[in-house]
Amino acid sequence: MLLFHGSNQEVAAPQLIDQTRGLDFGVGFYLTTSEKQAKRFAEIIVNRRKKGLATVSIYEFDMAQAERSLNICRFTETNGEWLEFVKNNRLKQYCGVKYDIVIGAVANDDVLPTIILYINGQLDADLTIGALKTRKLVDQVCLKSEKAISLLKFRRAEVSL
């Protein structure tokens, strides 16, 4: 399967880098099946870092091998389980099962204010999920182990102009 990663530079050799901020699925290398989402994220990164060019790195990923040999968590919908997982990871408080790969909806800039209201206790889970279901959420694939990254093969990078 093809996966895309948006950044301010080509990423031919992905690495697991601990982030200072909490991310939806915790530490990992984030990708998506949506080239459009990767381009959008690349533009956000360039604007945030004030350097580089919006670049989408494109990879082939061996999902069949991953399913045979890795511990995968799949969130097929935005439900209470997904919401708590995102909350705990964003707060850097997740201490559950260690996964090699986590797949699910991305809490992007469009829905982050709603997630923050939930994290701060201003919305309950049902209201938050109801609000999120009105949005078209794009997927994300978070590779969380070196074994998972080893199944990712860099193909090329494309600069958005």
C-alpha cells in the first residue's frame, strides 16, 4: 500500500523521534493514505518552522507482512476508545499496550479545538464524538517501532510549489 508523509524536507530514512508535544498516537513516524492530507501537513510544517519546502515523501508499506508479525491497533471509527487513546497520548499519559502500529482518524487542526474542549472537561465524550462525526476525518498511520519502520520502503519525494 502507498503511504504519504508531509514535511518541510524529503524523509528518505524515517526515524522514531521523541516529540516534546503530545501527538494523537504518541511517539512514532506518522503517515497517511491521503496524499492531499500529507500535502496540507507539509505546508503547515513549513509555516511552523519557517524553513524548507512543502515536501511529500511517498512510501510503499508491506501491510500484509505487518499484519502477520506486528502488534497493530486499528480504530475503525471515532468512538470513545479512540477519543481516550488520543487524549491520553496528547497529555503524554498513555501507559497501556505497546503497539508497533496505530491506525485511525487524525485529530487535525479542524477538529483539535473540539478535542481540547474534551481534554479540559468542557465537553463529555458523547458530545465530543457527536461533533467529530459531522467532520470528514482523514486517516493516519503511526509506525511506533523499528520493526514497523523496516517494512516501509521509500519511493520518492515530491515538492509542492
